[in-house]
Amino acid sequence: ENYAQELRDKADELKDLKDIQWHFIGHLQRNKVKYVAPCVSLMETVDSQRLAEELARQAVALRRTIDCLVQVNVGEEEQKSGCAPDEAPELLEAVERADGLSLKGLMTIPPWDLEAEETRKYFAALCSLREKLGGSKRLPHLSMGMSHDFEVAIEEGATLVRVGTAIFGAR
């Protein structure tokens, strides 16, 4: 899910289905962490130290651990969330230090208006960054690729793809 209140509502509606694992994939403002912290199993878009701190604070209060991916803006687009590649080491360390959080990898969203093959360089850049930051042992997951470019992402090393539109259709 990529809207905090919708995640909260869907998780509540489906709470009897114990095997559901919710991933949050949208930009999250700190004041909305309260909606996702009780139910999210993987927060894919940790893009700042302040967000990590608030997520950790609420995870500890809920006596749970939340798996996290650090979102990296490899395309360095001003309108996109995610830390800059050179800021990633510091953010990774902040997530690793935080009680209540568990670092699981990296995530990126390339520029939206590209053909699938044109996204390859962004996926390759994230894969290369992972190697510089400790490899798959430290960062086992790479979340990259969506419905229109997931095949290229998989070829470049994605372990998680986001294909909601292909499964559920456009919003």
C-alpha cells in the first residue's frame, strides 16, 4: 500500500487473515507513522533520518520490530523522495542503530516516464551502490521495478518488485 490511512484501514478490515504481510511503499510523513507502525511488516521508503527516528520510536512503543528498506533517489530527481546516494551510508547506519528497526536493503524508483529498458541504468546504479555499502549480506533486498519495468529490474538484481497496477489495475 502507498497511502498511510488506506494501509491502516485495510489492515484493520483484514485483521483476521493472520498471514498478510503489509509493505508500505509510498512517501511517508512523520505525522502519519502512527497509521502504519502497528501493522506494516516492511517499510520500503525510509528516506530520512528523522523518519527513521519516528518509526523506531513508535515501533519500540508498540514492542515490535519493523523491517526497513532505505529509499535512494538514484535518479536524483528533485520531485522524488529518497536520500541521495552519497547520503545513504549515514542513513543506513541510523536505521541499524535504531531500536525497533531492522535494515533489510535498498529501494529506488527511477524516473516514471521512461521505457522499461531506459530504467536499467538506475537499477544497475542501486545494485552497484549496494555492493559499495556491504553487499547482499548487509542489504539482502533490492526493491526496484514496477508493473512496466519489473522484468528489467529482475535482470539487474531486484529481489522485490512492486506490481500492484499489473495485478489490481490502475487506481
